[in-house]
Amino acid sequence: MGAMLGSLCMGAYGLVLAVNMLWAAGLMKLLSVFPMERRRYEGICLTLTQVCWTIALFFAPWIGTEYDAATASEWKAMLKKMEEVDAKVAAGEDTHRPMMVLGNHASFLDVILAVVAMPNAVLRRCRTYMDSHLFNLPVLATICRAVGHFPVYFTSAKNGVFAVDKERNEKVDQKVDQFLKEGGWLCFYPEGQRNKASDELLPFRYGGMKKALEFDARLMSLMVHGVQAVWPHKAQMGGYPGTVRISSKQLAPDGVKALLKELRASNDCPQEEKDAEDHVLLAKHLQREMQKQYDELAAAAGKAKNA
């Protein structure tokens, strides 16, 4: 009986999700014929994506979403800092220093939840990296292109293998740099792949750390717990009954360079990490902090289950 109910819920959610993505993709194609600035068009398309995925979750009440109590205030504080940065840039007193949003990745539901959970003011300015094969899928490809995400060209489909087409990815990286210099923000998963053992974060890839250092980015986290029950790792479609918990925190509110300076002066930072290169220290620290955040969500889920 439980398996049948789960399958019915999955089928219903899949249908609602597909219908909403179809109308959103169609509207994006329609809007593309109107003359407007590219970044404005992408921002509108991101808002449409947020609306269609929010509606899909609304019509799947068996998928519960709960937010950490401090999440709203953390976003508010970071947005205030970013407004100050933008004001300095506009006055010619500073160069652009973007926000980067880092998350954990256990299933495709992470992507949906990130889009739904982000303040729209953040979402409209954010782009992310996506496996290039996603740009070939029906409907999703239309959305990926419309919102302006960046493809990553892997040369191997094996799990855990990160070999890429260097020439093609260098061109993409140049576009990312230009996007960040023009005021864009970046959202990515520092683990670099979907995590099958989702209760323990994988080592963070250094590429994203180096990018954050290059632009002295402000960092936010967007952590989710419970997605594997709702959308299992190997499942083509999710929507099973369950509750996911979401938490966001400021990881580097004054920029990664200020964070590193603080870490190297701290007695709590292991000496071997202090002696490491900046991107290594940053990766290890962020992995540790985001693991703590995930563990807090897991503890809250355990208390709710036993209540």
C-alpha cells in the first residue's frame, strides 16, 4: 500500500511539474521575440522558472518544506551588504565583488528547491554551471538557455570523473568572468557532482574556490536535507512523500579574502590548513562549515520524527 501511494504521488508530481515547465518554456520562447536587453530577459525567465516550480510544489502538499528560523534574516543581512557594494561600484569607489551561493547536491530536487528558496532579488542575478548534456534535453534545454546558465563540457560520463574539454570550457570560463565583472552572481555546488552518500559532503573542488578568490566574492550557503526520500538519487522522477529542510547562512559576508585573513589569525584553525594555499584553506573551511549546517538540519529532522 505504501509503495502504491508513493508511486501515485510521484506520478502526480511529475505530471504537474511537466505541465508547469511546458508553459514556462513556451512563454520564454514567446518573450524571446521581443526586443529587450539580454540580462533583463534572463532575469524574467528565472522568475518564470521560480513561479512554475513553486506552483508544482504547491500542488504536491505531501512534499513538505521547512526553513531554518534564521534563514530569512541571513538573506536580508547579505542583501544589505550587496546593496552597499553596488552603491560603491556605482559611485566608482570599488570594483564589482559578486555574491556566490554554495549548496549541497544529492538529487535534481536540490536545483528546484534552490530556485524556489532564493529571494527573487538574488535569483534574478544568479547563474550556474550545468552539465552540457542537459542543454540537449526537451523543455529543460529551452529553460537552461533562456536563463543564461553556463554549460560544462565533460569528456567522461563516469561518476567522479571530472575530465573536461579544456578548450571549450576555457571559452565558457571567459563568459563567466565577463558576467561576474558586469554585476552577475554565481550559484554552484562545490562538491562538483551529485552526492550518493548525502549525509557526508564530498571534498570541495578547487575550481570554484579559485573563482571566489579571484573576485573576492561574498559567500552564502543554501543547504537542504531530506531530498533523497522525496527524489531518490537514481530515480528519473521524484515526488514521493517526505519533508525537506532548508537553511541559508552567510559564509563570507565581507568577502573570502577577509575570511581567510580571519582564519589564519584564528587559534581554532588547524596549522596544516593555515600553511596551505588560499584555495585549499577556503575549501576545507567551507566544507566543514556547510557540513555543520547540514548536520543541524539532520538533527532537526530527527527531533521532528521522534516528537
